[in-house]
Amino acid sequence: MANADDCRANAHSYDCRWRAHWQADGVVNDPLEELGADIAACFPNVVHDVNTPTRQHFIVRTTDRRVNVTASVQGQNELRLRVTR
């Protein structure tokens, strides 16, 4: 995936990149923190195990599987969401 605003999916993963539009101060982690908060709020059985200015990682557990959700800064103004099981 060379370009932003590009998503791919298969049976075991979802991978999407897009351009973020954040405040004029250029702080990179603002949209990432917002995305991380949204992920944490959406899943009842989520563990938030990585929280850095450039990466948010979550583990969602169900009775029969584990799903990894990673949101990260990939470049200038670019975010990536990757969901794998």
C-alpha cells in the first residue's frame, strides 16, 4: 500500500491507511489518541496494552479467538489501522 486512503482486507486481516487532518499545531498524536479512544470505547472485552505517541495497540478477546487492533502513525499526516486475528 503505497498511497494513503487505501484499504485492503482478507480472511484474517483488515489494513487501512489514510491522511489525517489535525490541528494547525501539527501535533501528530492527536488523531491517533482520538482513534485509540474510539477503539477502546467500541469493544467490551478490550485490553489496551500499548499507548505511545505513534502507536496504539489493543487485544480484543472473545470466547474462541483473539483479535489484534493496531492504530499507528505511518508517516507525515498518515494513519494506519490494522486488525488481525
